[in-house]
Amino acid sequence: MSGGTHSDNSSNILIRLSVMMFLQFFTWGAWFATLALALGSNGLGDYIGAAFESAPIAAIFAPLFLGLVADRFFPSQIVMGALMLLGGVIMCFVPYFAAQGEDGGKIMVWLMIAHMCCYMPTLGLSNTITFTNLPQDLYPKTRVWGTIGWIVAGLGVGFAGWSDSLSIFWLGAICSLLLGAYCFTLPNTPPPAKGEPLNIRSLLMLDAMKLMKNPGFAVFAICSALICIPLGYYYGQTSNFLGAAGFKEAGSMMTIGQMSEIFFMLLIPFFFRKLGVKMMLLIGMGCWVLRYALFAMGAPDQVSWMLFMGVALHGICYDFFFVTGFMYTDNKAPKEIRGQAQGLLVFLTQGLGMFFGFRFAFGGTIPFTEIALPNTINVGESTYGAAPSGTLVAEVKTATEGQSRTTLESLLAMFDKGYPESESITVELINQTGVEWQLYWVFPAILAGVVFVVFGLAFWDRMTPDADEEKAEKA
């Protein structure tokens, strides 16, 4: 009888935490996937790069907040609830200032940074809540609902016809407030480090950095950060690219990448055992190169199957590299610093790597200087890597304003492409924009290709899922 009660309780907690994951990633996916298209379509193209940088800036500082406050003083669900409520309130002001165009652009960016500084720590808090209240083997069953939440958010944005609308921020704000209130109903999760003295070495991940003495891990860590630079091009510009290519609901279209992510995530254990860590990571990196090559080849003539394939490859790119990377890091790090090691990897990839990725993608400068980053290559009269003009996207936005569609029409528009009738949308403009996008995507393809070659030549590690058992036997 007691066994049945325990099972029912675990099932109840599993459902409650799955809802938490769903709402958490719905909040982010509601606005992040089509941010470039929404801002570019509303006269805020100059602020797209800075808006995207809000996520990596927050990722850099989130571990400090978790180490100083969340892990020591308050229950995790209370901290998460307070952060989501505060982040939701802040997000409510974003569309207000965004609607002011250039006049409100700078304030909008600062608000987005503030929102993400509230949001990013919750990624670690939700994991703490889950691992504390459920067996570790049930974690994937809850985390997959986060990916589903991102997918539903993208589909919802597409169904509502908001891919190029500032309404995406309202959707994210409302969901953040809902999750904030919901968090106070979650199982109590005491602060994991309550009463422990503040450890500066742990806080700054100094012990985890000792792993860099291992040549294999050092190559992996450095290449992980570098490969996130071309990844910034995908996250930052794909919605704009799909909009310029004629896709009517870029937000819905991009969820194909998350759908493939779920599929390939289920295959990770099988392939990890059969192929090993190096081959898995190389496949992930190689698909980055292939994705940008498909975008470049398909851009001039808007070849639909190439663009679909490029988006669908996101599942392999993300799972085979990031998920495999987290597994590799967990195996390489001693048990007592595994949390630090995972935090270090997030800092290098989602923090530093993505920060410079967005800077490269949008033509930014070296931080604290006016020196432009080397994000273009000039060959003859062609410039590879220069951000395309947003004229076509803006003209499409103007031509479709005021139009409405039924839910069914919006659903079908996920795969629909074409341009509205307008004197401003000419064949010449479409062709010119296509060539600009082709030149643009060649640059991240080159970046990813260089990292792929360097990693393939320099990395060597025979780590397998059974590595811990092998070490134990030798001991």
C-alpha cells in the first residue's frame, strides 16, 4: 500500500514539475525565436544585436547569483517564483518602449537585460527543484516538456500571426507572471548550501578550471565556446532570413528545429555508446557547417527544401553537441566539482560564446572599444558576413498590416511562403536580398568549418559512458 502511495506521489510531482518546465521555456520561446523579425519589422533593426546579447550577459552573471543567494538563503521554489514575477513585470514594459521606435530602443534593451538577469538563474533553480524532488532518471521526462513548451510557444506565435509583432513580449510577460505564481505551489526545496561558508573558489569555478590542464577537455572547452559564435547567427538571424525568404510565419517554421531536437534526444544514449564522444561532437559540429551551407545555397532562389533542412538540422546540432558535451563534462569532472564543471561549460558556451556570437552576427565591436570585430571577408566586389538590409522584411510587414487569418489559415501558414502584393516588393528587391543572405551565411559556415577541423585534429579522448566504471575498477 505504501509503495503505491509513494509511486502516486512521484507521479504527482512529475506532473507538477513538467508543468513548471513547460511554462519556463514557453516564457523564453514566446519572444526569443522571432525577436529579430519582430524588431526589424518595427523600425528597431539597429537594436537586434543588443537585444539578443541580453541572454548571454545574464548567463555570465547567473552562476554568481545562484552561488551567493539562491543556494544559501531561501528555498529554491520561492526564489524562482520571485524572479519570474519580477521578470514578468519588467517584460510588460518592453513592448511599451519598443513601440516608440528609435526613441525607446535603448531603454527597451536595458529592460530586456534586466528581464534575462531574472530569467537565467531560474534555469539552474528548476534543475535544483527537479533533482531534489525526483529520482535522477526521471529528469529527462520533465525536461522534455521544456522543449515542448518552446515548440508550443513558437506555434502559438505563428497561429496568432505575431511572428513580426511586438505582441510576442506580452505573451512572454503573461507566461512569466503565471509561472511566478505557480512556483509558490511547488514542493518545498530548501537551499542546498544553507549554513555552508561562502567558498570563493566554488563561486568563481576555480576548481573546475583545473580540468583545463587535461588537453582533451581544454580542446573541448575552447571549441565549445568558439562553435557558439556561428550559433549566434542561427538564433539571431534565422527568423529574419525566413521572413525575407517569404515564409509567412517564421515562428512556427522554426519550431521544426525543436521537434527534431526531441527526436534526436531520444537517440543520444544509443549513438553515444556506438560512436563515442569525439564522433558525436564532430557530427554536431559538421551539421552546423551543413546548415549554413544549405541556407547559403538556398537563399538566392528561396529553395524551400534547403531552408527546411537547415532548420530541421537544429536537433542534431544541439543534441549531438550540447547534450553530448554535458555528458562528457559530467564524466570528466570529479564528483565533488561536477556542478562547477557544468556551470563552467554554460559560462563558456551560453555566456561568452553566445555573447560574441551575437556581436559577430550583427556587426558589433570588441567590448569597451570602438574596434569592429572581424566579422566580414572581402573577396573582389563581394563582402561575406555583412548583415543584409532589412528593407524587404519591412516592406512585407507594411503590406500585411491589418490582415487577419483564421486559426486554420495560420496553421497552414507554417509551411506557406510567398510575398504579398505590393509595388514596393519587386523581383529586383527579392533577388538582391537573396544574394545578400547568401553572402551572409557563407561566413558562419566558414567559422563552423574552421572549428570543426581544429577539433577533429586536436581532440582525442576515449571517454565512454562506462568510463566511471573503468576508473573504479582500476582503483
